[in-house]
Amino acid sequence: MTEKTGKTFSFKLITTDGAARRGEITTPHGVVRTPAFMPVGTQATVKAMYPEQVRETGADVVLGNTYHLMLRPTAERVARLGGLHTFMNWPHTILTDSGGFQVMSLAQLRKLDEDGVRFQSHIDGQKYHLTPERSVEIQGLLGSDIQMQLDECIKLPSPREEVQRAMELSLRWAERSRNQFEAMGGPGKGQGLYGIVQGGDQPDLRIRSAEELGKMPFEGYSVGGLAVGEPQDVMLSMLDITTPVMPVDKPRYLMGVGTPDDLLESVKRGIDQFDCVMPTRAGRHGLAYTRYGKVNLKNARHQDDPRPLDEASTCPASSVYSRAYLHHLVRAGEGLAGMLLTWNNIAYYQYLMQGMRDAIGAGSFEDFYSKTKEDWARGDI
Ligand SMILES: CNc1nc2c(CCNCC3CCCCC3)c3nc(N)[nH]c(=O)c3cc2[nH]1
């Protein structure tokens, strides 16, 4: 059963505090409270968590992944089985990426040209041709509520002419993606398609990309081409340049970001949506995020510590289990270690986002920002 609200896609900007924004996105599968952290569900699952648990942490939306799902089990099979919401038992909002970023980072023998990207599956070597049109078709077959245009994201640093070529190609692909989305009746189904701002670390190219995309009727806009190896200050300076020239009445999604500090700094600069594999991946590697900074449970200093990670947390993984027990599980290589630490990390990320939403709503974001930085600096004692 999928929770169909029957509503069309909309974004309500509720209030602002400086450049920080509190809003709500309404999709056919529910409301997304922004700023929002969106847990990553790469292969139709948020790794090591049940969908009910993910929901309980406060997540309103999870990510699906066009690249992985088009290879296995294929978008057509997911569609035949009722779509991704039913397939993974997540009756709330789903956002999908277009697959281009994963192709460039995972596939073999990839060749990118004006028409799209040709590649061989990293699973079985089968050949594929992903175009702007095919990517939107796949996301439609999955039943995604928030879809992404196909784009070209290049690493940083890169020569300016490379950054410009990729940005201009992505603008042409934005147009083709939009045409395909409308041909498939996406707006009428209440779904949204986001344009993706590129331009690397070049202010003028960032501004041109944002302005050109703003002329097209996208339901939201992503900031792409960042978190690709550049220092945090470069990423943040690109946000200072880019968000002011993005439509103020549409959601902004910073792709692939980030650490808790990245989230705090980026919300401060007007970003509404985030995704990152950090909390889930770190959880599987014995690393816990808490309100007082990071705790590496591999470290022997925890072996006699009876305290939980955070006794004030509403998440059982954070408030019930001792650090000594978590340390034991990590050292023993037990699967429960990854399950509990992933649960803790996703719960902490949602706790942080809820704190920011409340602070913006109360006009006290600056205080929240400073207090959070102090708590992290205090570190785990
Ligand atoms: C980690 N840094 C980063 N990620 C970027 C991503 C991917 C965002 N995450 C997608 C999920 C990954 C796991 C599976 C489910 C989808 C980017 N994606 C696109 N399309 N364009 C970018 O410029 C783009 C830029 C990105 N930078």
C-alpha cells in the first residue's frame, strides 16, 4: 500500500532566518519538512535498516538509485511489481538521482558524448546507453516523486574549459530531460523534476548555469558538481555565489553532502535538501555520530564504558546499548554493530535537521549554529 495524497507537487517557504529557510515540499506520497536530510537507499534499501525504523527516526524521504536499479532488477521489473514505493515498502516520498554520477564513478568502459553516456555494467559487463530521455523514463517507471535531470558532474580541480563544457552539456541535457518529463505526464502525476546547477569552482559558470536553469519550469533545483574532492571552504564559497541566484520559491538540493558540519554550514547558506552515504557507511565501519562529535567504537578506550552513546536520545540504538557492548560487537565483526550504529547515525542526522528546522522557525538559527559548534568542539568525554 502506498500513501497517495493525490496532491500535486508544491513547495511552501514557511519562514527564513538569514539565508536559512524552513519549508515544506508536498509530493504524491507525503510532506517533506525542510531543511531535510534524505537517507540513501542505494539498492532499494537503506542499508542495515528496516524502512519502519528509517521512518521512526523522522525521515520524510529516502533516495532510490537509477543506476543500480536499472541494472538490477531493472526499472521495468520494479514497475511490473508496483513501483519502488511498493517494492521497498516505503509509502512516503522517494527521490531518485539520474544515474550519471554513479555511471562515472562505478561503471566500466564509459563513453560520454552529446547524446548520453554509454557504459558497461559493473555487475555483468552488459552494455547500456543512458540518455536524458532514458533516465527520466527509468525514474518514471520506478515511480519516483522527485526526479533529477541527467547531467555531467566532473571532479575538482579541473581545467576551466572542461568545467565549461560539462556545464553547457548539462544545460542542453536539462532541456531534453524536461521535455521527456512533460511527455511522460510527470507534472500531472504530481511528480517533480529538478534541474542541476553545474559550473565547478568557477563563479561565472555557476551563475550562468543557475540563471539558465531558472528560466526553465523545474519544480526544484539541485546544486551539483560539489563534494567531489574540493575543500569545504571552496564548496561553501560556491554556495555563497550560487544560492542567491537560484529561484527563491523552489527547493534547493545540495547533492552528496555531507558531514554534520557541512549540513549546518549549508543550511546557513540557503540549502533545503541533502543526501549523503556518510551516516550509513560510517555506521558499518564502527563510527558513531553524536551531538558531542564523532565516536570511533573500534577504539579500545570504550571496552569498559557502560554509558550509551547518548542517554537523552529517543533512538534505542543511542540510549540503550553501552559503548562497551558496541565496541565488543565492532571488534567481533558482528552484523548487529552496523545495524545499531547505522540506526544511531541516521537518528542523529534527523535530530540535527529537526533542531535546525525548529531554530529557523523560532528565528534563533544563529544561536543554534554557535551552540552546536560548541557541543561538537567539546567532543566526546
Ligand atoms: C558524494 N558527493 C557527491 N555526490 C553527488 C551526486 C550523487 C548524489 N547522491 C545520489 C545517491 C548516491 C547513492 C545511491 C543513491 C543516489 C551527484 N549527482 C548528480 N546527478 N549530479 C552531481 O553533480 C552530483 C554531485 C555529487 N557529489
